[in-house]
Amino acid sequence: MKDSFSKRYTPKKLLREELDIDKKNQEVGRTYLETVKNRGDRPKGMRYFEEIVSDTKFVEKLKDEGKPIVGVLCNIVPREIISAAGAIPLRLCSGSPPAVEVGEGVLPRDVCPLVKSTMGMQIAQAKLHQVCDLLIIPATCDGKKKTASLLNAYLPTWVMEIPQDKDYLKNRDLWVKEVKSLIARLRKFTGNFAGKTELTKIIKEYRHQVDIAREFHSFRGGKPELLSEMDYLLVMQAAFILSPALWSEKVSQLLEDLKKQKSPANNKKRILLAGSPVIWPNYKIVQLLEESGAEIVADTLCSGTESLFNPAEVDEWTYAGMLRAIALKYLFPSICPCFVEGEDRIDRILELRQKFKIDGVIFHTLRLCTVFDIENQLIFKVLSEKGLPYLNIYTDYSQEDREQIRTRIEAFLEMLE
Ligand code: SF4
Ligand code: SF4
């Protein structure tokens, strides 16, 4: 599957041992985890999620299941379809700062850190990438689209085309057709695709996962003092790796434990975190907010709440009806900024403001992420009109701007007082 274009961009002789990216990621992650581990009231169940995300042992064990492993980027490739083809989906969007440097070996500097980091993880043969047999990348933004051709030098990499806007009548059939063509390719790749009974079971498992995720989200939003946002993100990002059934079981247990815990009252400012994804092990923005005394009560991140927010709404339990429901779930309710429309993202922020009594919004814009940068301006205008205080933080995966960001956050929190 290697084409000459991607071969030209493949760095020579970068060995996994030399780079040891998994170890470096653990070291970066540790600096954030120390903050949450020092909280005396951290639920014991968090240890499990921390290990799933920070340790590579679980990922290595996935290979023992004997199923093909399919790495995906973003929130748009239908995971139910991968499971129905008898494969295991793994989300690979990376927050690794050390991998950014590796990615810069083949990508221009002026590409967003998420894309450079994901490319770097592949070059450095991080375990998450090493176990994959296939990659599926949606053509969301230019960085992802072009990186797909480079990733193809390492692993078979398919690109999923996505409609540019969410006009239902114009794009419904186009998108369903794209998902059906993915099914045909996957069936050929794995030699397998679920029949009606198995597909029904898969949809129900994923729906149950969304139900649990929504309960978890609502509960934590009501009592954010019980669980740090860093821990919340660890739980949500464990779903990038765990099967929906196992994730649901473990989160249900965690919820039970949290419900028994007493909630210490505090009068911290209630913040909504929006914008570009915050992904393990780069929890810089969250750590700075929490250290500055803010309580993050909700988010609209595709690496957080939005990753498990929409269920497949099946109208008819026929085979075609089920496939259509899976496809539609990933497109029309999505608030990813790669679509032309941005109003639904603003509506979600306003809905969350109401539900969780938000005092202010922090918008996290990853450097060189044009789609979020443009949205930032639009959102700022609307939220100003609605009287909701707003601060944009433009940053990357480095540590250099830490103190500068801290000062801006502190000034923002003071202003909210
Ligand atoms: S915001 Fe959209 S394009 Fe960007 S990483 Fe998330 S799902 Fe992908
Ligand atoms: S949407 Fe933005 S953050 Fe996500 S991959 Fe594209 S440029 Fe990077």
C-alpha cells in the first residue's frame, strides 16, 4: 500500500527504541497526574482509567483477541461499523508533546500540533499505532487529509470523505453511501460483517455507552468538586481504547462510588471549556485552570463530552434502517468545526450555560487550527451579546507559555468575581 509520495516523506531509520515515545508520554502525563493524585478524595476506581490511558499494557493485550485493529482519527468514523466488521476501533488523535517534534521531521512546522503529534506517534511506533492493522481518517481538515497520505507509508490508510455542510436533504444520502462503501471495504479487509442480530446487539451496546456517558457527564457537572476535569478526561479518553461494554461497566462502578462521596461545598467560578481537543498526555490548559482555582464543570470537546454524546436513533429495526441510523449519528448531531455551520456549537454552549450555571467560557484554540480560530471570533461575538464572559487561549503542546496563560486565566477569574 506504500505509494511513492508517502515513501518520499518517510524519515529514515527512526527506531522505536531510540525514540521510546510511550515512556516519554508517561513522563509528561505524570506531571499532570500528580496534581490529581494529591487530592485526598480521588476515587479509587480512577486508577483503572489512568492505567488504560497511560500504560501501554492494555493496548498490547488487545492483540491477543485475534481481531484486526483499526486506528481512527476524530469522532466521525462510525465505530459501530468497525465492530460490526469484527475489528477493534482505536482512536489515535494524539496529545503527545514529544511526538510533535518527531512529526516535524516530515511535516512543515506550520501544521497544528495534534496532526504533527499523531504523525510523530506513528513514526515513533508508539504502541497504539504498532498494534493497528489499518487506519481510517476522515477528511475533516487539511492537516488530517494530507497526513493520511503520509501515514499510508506505514499502514494501509483509507480516507473517508465527509460532506462540507450538514444540509440534511442534500447530504444525507451522500453520507450514507460513503458509510456503505466503508462497509464494503471493511468486509473485504476482515472477511466479515455482522448480520441483523449481531448488528442490533452492537447498536445497543454503543447506545448503552452513550447513556452511561450522559449520566456521568450530568452527575459530574452537578458536583464537579468530586472529580477533577483531568480525571473526567481520562475516563472519556479510556473509551478511545476500551470496548463499549467494558467502559460502561467500569464507569457505572465509578459513578456508584462518586454518588456515595460527600461533596465539599466551594464557591469556585464555574467554567465551560470549549474549542480544540485536549488529549492525553497534554492536559496543560486543564491543569492551569484548576490550579488557578477554576472549576471546569462542562466541555464541548471532541476529546471529552462530545466523544460520547450522540446515540444512534433507530427508527426502523430493519438492517437498512440500522445502518442508516449509525451513519446519521456521526454526521448531523456533530458539532465539529470542520463543517460550514457553527451555530450548533454556540447553541450547545448556551444550553450548557443554562444547565450547569456557567460563569464563563474558556476557548482553547490550538495554534494553527484554522477552523477553531475562525469559530473563536464568531463565538466571541455571540457570547458577548449574551453577556457570557469569554477568554480565548491560543496555545500548543509546549510548556513555554504556561506562566503567560496562568496570568491571563487568573485575570479572567478575577474579572468574573
Ligand atoms: S474537532 Fe473535529 S476535526 Fe478536530 S479533532 Fe475533533 S473531530 Fe477531528
Ligand atoms: S480540526 Fe484543528 S485541531 Fe483538529 S486536526 Fe484539524 S487543525 Fe488540528
